[in-house]
Amino acid sequence: MDTLKKYDNVYEVEFEQLEEGEKKSISAMNEIMNAQLDITVSIGETKEKLEKIAELGVGDVIILDKHLEEPLDISINGRVVASGESIILDNKLAIRLSTIKMEDDEN
């Protein structure tokens, strides 16, 4: 099949001349370090059929896959990167890091 076709309405695009503006020094490391990331802490998970979820009401209990003593998973932008334990700090729930996963760790 021939991919070349003849077009009658082809024209050359013209752009305005670019002008050199004010030059600013860019610090890549500074930009990276100021990036905001989403941090989430998971206390556990479970799977359930939609029918049972639709029947849930106030006071019902959902049993998770983790035991009370197990560390909580800490994720950054959806990827688990560490684990820790929950603590109370300034009357707020917080997490104390206990392990940081290395890049070559499987889980």
C-alpha cells in the first residue's frame, strides 16, 4: 500500500521569531527537593464482594489482613517505600519509621 499521497492544500507554517529573554539559573536539585509527593499509610486491606459492601452500615466491622502488632505500610506516590508504627504526636496520629525498603527489595 502506498503511504505517500498528494495533497493540494499543503502550506508552509510560519512562526514568529523567538526572542532571547531573561536567563535564570536552574538548580535541578533544588527543584527536585521542593517537589511535593503523596504519602499514604496503610493499616491493612481486605477483599469483599460488592453485595456485602453495599450492605455495610454504621457499627459494622471490616476485618483487615494485618495483625495489631504488624508494622504499617508507608507509600509514596503509590509505591511502598517503608514501614512504621503508629504514635500520637501533639494530639495527632503520626507514624514512626521502623524500616526503609531498599530499591532492590521485592516487597
